[in-house]
Amino acid sequence: MSSTHPSLLHLAVALDGTGWHPASWHDPAARPRDLFTAGYWTDLVTEAERGLIDFVTIEDGLGPQSSHFLDPDDRTDQVRGRLDAVLIASRVAPLTHHIGLVPTAIATHTEPFHISKAVATLDYVSTGRAGLRVQISARPHEAAHFGRRTIPRIEAYDSPDAPAVVSDLFDEAADYVEVVRRLWDSWEDDAEIRDAATGRFIDRDKLHYIDFQGSHFSVKGPSITPRPPQGQPLVTALAHDTIPYRLVARAADVGYITPHDTDQARAIVGEIRAEQETAGRAGETLHVFGDLVVFLDDDPAEAAARKDRLDALAGEPYTSDARIFTGTPAQLADLLQEFQAAGLTGFRLRPAVAGHDLPAITRGLVPELQRRDAFRRTYEADTLRGLLGLPRPTNRYAAA
């Protein structure tokens, strides 16, 4: 059964520290002492692969985690500090075989040339399982870490001064993705000859300047890394509103959205599909995944009680941009199928406690979906593009 079979769901898992609940590190299953070890991340991704998950995303940032929207906080009772997401993915890649690895990159403060090279390298290390989650940062204190620019302060994404700032950051992110994609194509697939007899290692005519000129970047190219095994690794982005929906429609292979009910899901999917058509991509596969934070237990009362216990430790009820689900794997399967009927092609699940809720996904939810013939029973492709039914794209610079 192919992954493009219409009734089959795609599942991704979003990994962030000890889990998405800020008090998750208190949970007996959390392993906070192991958080900055390679083994911790390998164990999580191996567990996700055991459940035949399409891919994991790995969160990242350029400032300490904070309970405030745009400012650092002084809290000492929550997880602070991270390892680099791209480097985690590269460490885990040789120890896994099928699952996709999608680290986060903050486009606002990192160079597209560096990221294109890093993700191309990840695609080689993983033999075709790399992706990229592009994110912006509107936090003034993160800009201060780099000292190259200032970002005007906004109070919230819906404040009157926000649209201009946010719009510019997303325009920059769109250019960023364009540069990264062109760099991935800047070596033709057969640019490397490696013929010792003639002494020719590469065919210089098959390396191309990308000559990108935009309002945010001027990049000549070519890359220094040959074209990745997938041709184009996966590009993904989280979107909450029209401006980011447009980025997803124009530039991404997978967009993550945060609907709280099926009507909202249907409306957002409709908006993204319309933008996709406007962008001239109507014929291309663009996946729209719903994000959900999950507390999963065999007894729904226990899942709710576990959230309450963690909320009490955090000193306030946990809220999220995404819908928060507490309940059983079967109840979650019902909800996912309801959302699927509203036009979603998959889901990115955020385990509230990684050590508890990830195994509940792989060992509870996945078998439940398989019983309903709604999820794969084996990995059916060797690349991440293959798992998602995306063809390997032709190189834009190669002569026809």
C-alpha cells in the first residue's frame, strides 16, 4: 500500500527538549539528566522510527526558551538551553534507516549558504532523508546576539505595528528558501566524473552560478556541496496566518497549521490551496499537516489528570498555539480522521512529555490507525520525499 494511498495518514513527531509541556522535565519518564546527550535524541528518534513515523522535526532557537512571547524570562524552573538541531539530526542519521530528519533553522539570523550546505550534508549522511523547517524570529534580544541588524519591537503578532515587521521577515524567509533551493540545484546530478584515468574529477560546466539578487540576499553560488541525494530535501514551515500561509504555498513541501476544529481546518486548507494556485504550483503535491499537542493514556481521566499535575508544577494552565488533546489513542485516531476529512493530509504531533507520549504514539496510536487501515504497516520508500509521495525534482539548471 503506497503512502500516497488517499486513506492513509502521514504522521510526524515534533521533538522539543523533554516535551512540549513546560513542566515535562518533572515527569518520571522525562530523563532531564540525559537531555544534552546524543543517546537521548537517538532513543527518541529510534522510538519514532519503530512506529513508522514519516519524519521528526527538531525544534531550535537562537535565544534561551522563554515563557514570554518576545522577551527572555528569568525562570529557573523550566528547561533552558538546547543542542543544535542540524547537528542532532546528523548524529542520529547513521543510527536510523527510514525516518526523515527535519531540523529547524532560524532564517532571520542564519545564512542560506550555510544552511543549504548543512542540510545537503544531512541528506548525504542519511542517504536521502533530510528536510528543513524554516522559522523566523521577531525577538529583538535574539537579533542582539548577532549584532548585524535590529528588529523593531512588536507587542504581539496581532498588534497594529506587527504586519509590516512580520511581512518583511516572511519575505526574507521566502527569499531564503529560494536561495537554498537554487544552491541545492547548483551542481547537476552528474557533475562529478571522478575518472582517475583522465584526471577529471568534476565537469566544471555542470556547476552553475545561481546569481540570486533580492532585497535581503545577494548570493552568487554555486554551492560547495554536490546536489543532495533527494535533489531537493524537504522544506517545511509552521504557519498561523495569511502571510505565513503564503510562504507555505509558494515555497514549502509541507506546511504545519494549528486549527482547533474541523471548520477552521477546512478554511485554512482552502486558503493555502488558493495561494498555491496563485503561486503557479497547483499541480504539485503540497502536504498540509495539522499540529496537535498530545497527552495520551489508556484511560482518558488519567491523561487529563497528568496534564493537571504538570500544570500545577508549572504554576499555570498550559496553553498552546495548537489544539491540546488529552485522551486515549482510539479517541485521538477518531479526531485525526475527522480532521483528515477536512482536507489535512497528515499531522505533526507534539508529545507533551517526550518519554511518555512518544511511546504512546508509536505503540498505542499507530497500531490503532493500522487496525483502521489508516496508516502504513511498513516503510514503503527509502527517501523522505518517497515516503510523502513527492517525486525527485529535475534540476532547474540542467540543459534539457
